[in-house]
Amino acid sequence: MTKKPRWIYWKQTFHSKFQANCLKARIDDNWFNGYEIGPYVEIRKLKTDKYVVRYTYDEII
């Protein structure tokens, strides 16, 4: 049985995908060459045509 990942949503929404990608890159860079496994980060488009960034530390299969 696999568990659903627990997502952590960034508190801000973005008007463009470029802005969301900048935040995603910042989150990814914090774990680059680190000792810990970084989070899985993704960008989701909302029905309001805005973007939100979410990430999880759970393993996704």
C-alpha cells in the first residue's frame, strides 16, 4: 500500500509560470550539493490562471 504524499504549499500565488519557476529554482538550489535529499518540487496551475509552488519530502513512486 502506498501513501499519498503530503504536500507543502508555498503561501503565495504567482501570475506567471516564470515567477513560480524562479522560486522552484531557489528551493532546489538550497539542497544542491547538500547532505540531505532535497524535496520534490512542482508547479501547479490553478483554475484562476495563477500558479502555486508545492513540495514534499515524501518519496514519490
